[in-house]
Amino acid sequence: MSKVWMVTGASRGLGHEIARAALNEGATVVATARSADAVRDAFADEHYRLHALTLDITDAEAAKSVAAETIERFGTIDVLVNNAGYAELGFFETFTDEAVRRQFEVNLFGTMNVARAVAPHMRQLRSGLIITISSVSGLVSNGGGAVYSASKFAVEGWMEGFAQELAPLGVRSLLVEPGMLRTDFMDGKSASFGSINIPDYAEAIAQYRAFVDEANGNQPGDPKLLAARIVALAEQGEVPSRLVFGDDARQWAGAKVDQLRQEIAQTVDWG
């Protein structure tokens, strides 16, 4: 019997590739986005196992409704892919308070809304897998990524603990931490930049924007390969707690681990 997947943010980018990879493996996929029509347009060539639904993940009641509709129609949700999100890219002081809160509203609280809607069903069945798309920026922060990283650091802390709460009840969890993927994540469809002009940062911001513009469309990571790996892992009985994907992500994460080890060692004699 084919598994039932629910994928958020499935109209484009990594979410689209994950949904397509799951379909290719015979799964039934409930693919959501803020516009169901956008999902249908993205999967115009797919058949009856794809079901597009509208979902704004910041609407907790809508998340519950989509989960309930999926369970009523297909009997279960075997795999949840919490993928929807976007990036505020730029220097912290150039963002309004509203923009920072919106980043958390989507990336953290929206992701929590969907997990809260699906987890009770999985707990009842003592089965299921929650895949949370984080980022290497949830492990490593840098200038220009402070706000986005803050939201992903929060996702990491929440899911690291939540996964331990779910595990004794038979619900598995996988945090996915990609490096830079060749999607539209860094263009205006997904990324947003600060709106407050601060002359002290002008030169650094110009350099950062140039980096983003050059990287957009030239990222080293292949989203199709990551999607295939995620679907393959979902078929295994045991899954790792984390999947760090891409040479860049492994390099950055490894350097952060080395830095932490060094800083911890330096504090040994402080007492």
C-alpha cells in the first residue's frame, strides 16, 4: 500500500522536488501552498495521486483543516514534510520589527502549526515520520543572515526536543540541513531584504547583495538529489536525526563544531 505524504510549500523549490520524488516512488501526495492553483500548475503532468490544497501555514486552523481533510480522504498521513518558509536576507538593523516577527511567524510558528495539526494522528497510530526542512543556517550564522538563521536556530531547538518527546511513541523525525540549493530561494519570490537605510552598513550590504545576486541560480546543491535522498530515507525503518546536505553545508557545520570544541576547551580553567 502506498504511503501518504503531506508536503508544505510544494508549488516550487525543494518542496516541489520532494513531492515529485515521492510521487515517483508511488506515494500519494497532498501538496500544499498558499495557492492550490500554483501547485496544480507546477504538477500539470502528474496524475491522480497528487492532490493540491491551499494552506497558509501561519493559519493554525487551516493547518488543522488540511490535516483532517487528508486523513478523512486517505485514512492517514504517513510522512509530513514541513518545508514552507522564506528568508529575510540582510543586516539585522535594516529590518523592521514587523519583518523580523514575520520571519518567525512563518518559519517557526507556521511550521509548529502544521506539526501540531499532524502529530496527534501519528501519536495515535504510534507511527509516522516528520521531516523538517531546516538549513545549515540553523547551525551556523553569519553577517547578512542573522534574522533568517535566528528563525532556523529556533526550529532546530524546537524539533531537537520535540523529536525526543515523539520517539517513545513511535513517531520518527528528520531534520534536513541543506547548504545552498539551486532553487529560487534567494530571489524575490522567497527572499526579502531589509528596508531601513543605515549608512554605516552601506558598503557591507552592497557586497552582501552582490554575493546573493551572483549566487542566485548558481548554487552548488542539487535539489532533485536532495529530494531523492529524503524519499529514500523515509523508506528506511530507522532515519538519522539530521541530514546535512552538500559539501558547503558539511564544511560550514564541521568548522562550527571545531570552533565550539575550541571555545569549550578554552573555558575549562575559568573557574
